[in-house]
Amino acid sequence: MTTVSVPATPLEQRRVLRTAIPGPRSVALGERRRAAVAAGVSSTLPVYVSRAAGAVIEDVDGNVLVDLGSGIAVTSVGASSPEVAAAVAAQAADFTHTCFMISPYEEYVAVCEGLARLTPGTHEKRSLLVNSGAEAVENAVKIARRATGRSAVLVLDHAYHGRTNLTMAMTARAMPYKTGFGPFVGEVYRVPASYPLRDPSGMTGEQAARRAIDVAERQVGADQVAALVVEPILGEGGFVVPAPGFLRTLAAWAADKGIVFVADEVQTGFARTGSMFASDHEGVVPDLIALAKGIAGGLPLGAVTGRADLLDAVHPGGLGGTFGGNPIACAAALASLQIYERDDLAGAARAIEAAVVPRLRALQARVPAVADVRGRGAMLAVELVVPGSLEPDKAAAQKVAAACAAQGVLVLTCGTWGNVLRLLPPLVIGLDLLDEALTVLEEALLAL
């Protein structure tokens, strides 16, 4: 058993390397892991965390790494935010669980009120709280099917929506997410996304949307479609920002055809892209929005928020779950939402973009393997290819990420072909620390 103790000193926001990465204690824990943890559960970095704060992670060997991943866009308000931790402790002292479906509590209601206020649109809204992003997406589909009486679901190429059976069917990438896990849920249909780097030269967002609409109308039929589920910026598929007009054209078509437009903002939501939600960048107001990750400062919580008539179309008892909207997670969410607004973390994300993108674009001119630098706010990416082509170079992305890790900077990869470096720093990262981490990344890219 592990003894829990309060650290004697705060964790400074600086990079510290005391051992090689991984250090001896992490190596020993890796041996224990192999005997106890399922092999199918993988980890990006073979270091074991002892504590984390703000934008840094301390491992069991005393190394302190700069975190440019935020637990995949989860700890946007900073790891171990004191306000979130205090809210969690206070709520845990009151009660840890009753199940909202049995005996409700104010914290759940307050989170739903906050989501109604913050999400796009001024229409009347309702919310459902769940445990994860995949569960949020799955419930959004349930709601759309129930409200429309239709069954078909449209998703984009390069999309990622989760690991449940339905969301695996909705996810584009086979390995590692889908291979060997079928058969999957039916009535899920894939249409082309807008991928400016790889689309025909000069293709506009409207043209890319019409291409997707043509596939949907020919192969499925608009009158059969319950929901069109779209990541406003493709996440796991490569942090692909669609060409301007793509989202607006799809949303207008969906509205015209009575299709529920669902924005999967699990990764893009909560100030990550420089606006509270990525849909805001094109003025799109989703019918339903799926949320999770950054919602609760590291606690497991997800939500579906949207048009009241859609959520209220489901019969009583048709939505819910034992742990959905757990009171401790709700307390963390309320603290996090306050931080996002009070501290203007959307503005902080824009400042991160302003600091990072010019440096990476300057590097693009010096490193032939860098095909694209893209993203919004603090959701940024570098796509790597074989120089002189658009052939994805997964090995290069892995090499750069490993080189960064060895120097105490955590950088994640993503992309349909695994060839994209993604940057998701906590929105509270200091610009000096960010500058230091970028220097490490630059050196790794220049070494390709």
C-alpha cells in the first residue's frame, strides 16, 4: 500500500533532470506494471508520476518535466489547481455519492446551469452529465435518434469519438482503436472531412462541405440521418483545422434537412482553442454539444448540452447512469468554470498561440520534414512527412517526441498516420517555461 502524505514544499514551475528518463524507480515500477496491468493499456512516457502542479509533472525519481499534453487537454486550468483541489476536498467531506437518479443534489444542477450559459447560442438549453467524452458522444446520438425517429449517423473521415462500441464505429482510425474489436454498431456512415494540407489545391471550406454532403445524400439519404457528429477541429486525427466555411455549410445543410448537428468538443472545449468553444470561431451554434476533458480540472466528467426540445424528447429514465455527474466531479467542474471565466483562459490560449506559431512556422522553413504548422489557441500541431512529399512520417514524429521526453518535455503525437506532433499545454503555463520547452522541441526537430 502507498502512504499518502502532503508534500513539504510546493512544486516549482521549472524543468529539472536528476536522472535519465526513465529513472531507476520508474523502471522498477515498469517491471511491476508488466505483472499487473493489461498489456493493451499503453503509456506515452515510461515515467511514473509522484505529483503534478500547474504545467509540470514530477516523477518518482525527482525529475520535473514540462507538460505539453495536459493529460490530453484535461488539466487546462493547471494540474492540481488549488481551487479545484479545495472544492474537491470540501465536497468529499460533505458526501461523495448518492446517484443523481436516486437522490439529486445542487452541484449537478449548478453545472448544468453553467453549461447552458457558456455554450454557444442563446436558446433554451438542457444538459445531461456523464463520466467521459465517449459517453457524452454516445448519449448525444441516443438523443438525436430519439428526437428525430431516424437511425443513421454521419461522421467525418479522420474523426475520433471514443472507445465504446458505438464510438469505435464512429472513429476513423483502425489501429489501435478498432482492430480486432468488431463487429461494430451499424448505421454509422463516414463522409470526407476538410483537410487543407491534403485536399485538392484551392478547395474551399464550402466545396469540401459539398463534397461531404454529396456522399451523404447519395449513399445514405438526408431523410434517414438522425445526427451529423463533427469535431470542429479534428483531434486524434491530426489537429486538422477545417477550411473556413466548412462547418457553417454543414450546419446549414443539417438544419435544412432536420438533422441534429452535434459538435464533439470533448478536446476542443473550454477555452482550449482561444474561444470558450471551437464552434465559436465560425459562429456555428450546434444543436447538441458533447463535452468532457477540460470540464472538471482532472476529475472524470462529461456532458451533453443543447436544445431543450431535443434533450426533453427522451422519456424519463432514458438518460443517466450510476456515476454520471458525481458530486465531487461537479464540485471540480464548478471551480474550473469559474477559473476559465475569471482568469480569461481563452485569452491565455490565444497568447500561447501567438508565442508558439511564429516560432514553429520559422522552423518549418528550415526543416524539410515539417509539412504543416496548424491549430488554434493552445491546440497546435506540426505534421511531419518524408521531405519532398506528403508521405506521412510516423517514425520522425516518434523520434522527436522521444528526444523531447529525454530532455524533460512531454510532447504527444496523433494523426491518422501517427505523424503529427500535438501541443496541448495547460492554459496557465508561464511563457518563460513554454519558451524553454519550445527550445527543446526546436532542437529535436532540427536534428531530423
